Amino acid sequence: MNQTTLAKSIETSGIGLHTGVEVNLALKPAPENTGYIFVRTDLDNFEIPASVEYISHCSYATTLLRRGVLLSTCEHLLSALRGANVDNCFIELDNIEIPIMDGSSENFIELIERAGIAEQPAPRHYLKVLEKVEFEQGDRKMSVEPSDKFEIECVIDFPHPFINRQSFHFKLENGSFGREIASARTFGFTTEIEMLRKANLALGGSLENAIVLTPDGMLNENPLRFADEFVRHKILDIIGDFALLGMPVLGKITAQKSGHAVHASLMSKLLKTESAWEIVLKA
């Protein structure tokens, strides 16, 4: 149960989902106890740690802000790093937004596998949940409670024939992230696209990097990767956002109609409730 990092550096490039800009990305080994640190190579290697304290806003993606420098749409990459049990990594990029790739974490998992994972001497630290903490906002509910593993029970409900009510119970163990979650893509509705574009969002969105749903079907010609791909992607987002706690979690998350802002609110409430958690070395 020691910490890990990448065995070597690896690079890729792509476009940002919301900005539509080209971005070059490099994942690099980092020393033990570093966590995940974003490095803006276009801004004199300015560093933004992947941490709850730097969450800026969470409308359609999780955005970090440190000293006026933004880093957007980090959740799919962080989800892959946490899902692959990588503890320490420098993430270099030369623009404001992590590339969206195919809208899932699959490409990032492939990059991590190509780089390889190296074990480090220091033991891994876990954030162990000791008591239940809940956050509620209208019909959006989320909680985290004690468990000896990291697990997520997620329910979503959209009035669409491809979605309706979907639920999935995920446990992070034995490569389950790569098999069950990593390839689930982000999704959106044609009814939202005009509104997003007016807000200068989804400028890089396409059928190559998102499932686009019409009122009664979808625009994509390729089939869904899972019948319940939508709820699996919500779990992917939860894993990526909770990576901002800085270490793996031992606890069970229950989410109903949650989103990035709800994730951020629950994490903040958890950290402020000092009796609800402790940092442990899991034997």
C-alpha cells in the first residue's frame, strides 16, 4: 500500500471541450507526497495543486483558480489518475483547459498504462470517513459515510427514453475503474447547446467527444458503450472531483441527481466537519 507515480513521462494533445482551443498535455512522474499538480507551461510553469481549496466554479465542468490563473475541466483526467491508483503526478499543459479527448477517461487510462506505474517508498495516506456527512440542494442529494473501501452508489433521473432512472453501485478495486467506468462518455442535450454556445461554452464539443441527445434519441451514429453509460459517467465525474481531496477516500458516497457544484459542497462540508474524518495509513 505504498504511494505510486508514473514510471516515465508521456504526452498527448487535443482540444478543450468548452474553449475549443488546442492544448498539449504531459503527465510526468512526481515525488512522493506531491499529489496531483497542474503546471501551466504557457505561464512560466505556474503551479495549481489539484485541491478543494482552489475550486472556482462548477457549472458544466470543475474549474480551479489560483492567483488569477484558471485550469478548467480537470475531472476526467483526475478520475483516471485516481482510478488507476496513481498518487503523485505533474500534469503539464500549455492552455487553460485539459483536452476532452473522447469525452471519457479511457484515453487517459491508456496513457497511464503506456507510461507504467512505479511504486514509491512512502506509505499511502487515506482520508477515512468516520461519520456520515450529507449535503442537500433541492432534489439534489449527496452523502458520504464510513466504509472500509471506496464505493459510490449513484442515481440519476432524466426524462429521456435513453436515460430515465439509472442507478449503479461502484467499488474501486482490482481494476474495476478501467472495466466499468473509464470509457463512459460525457453527455448533453441538443436543447442545451445553443444556451451553452451563447455562454461561450462547449465550443469544442462534437460527436467525437460527447453523447448528444435529441428529445427522443441521439445524434451519435456509434452505439452507447453501456446501456447505463450515463450514470457511469456521473460516477466518473464524482471520482474525479473527489480526487481533489488530495488522497484516496475510504468511504461510501451516495449521490442522487448530483453535479459538480454538489460534489464541491459536500467535500467542503466534510473537510469542515473535523470529527467526520481522519488520515490513516491503511494496513
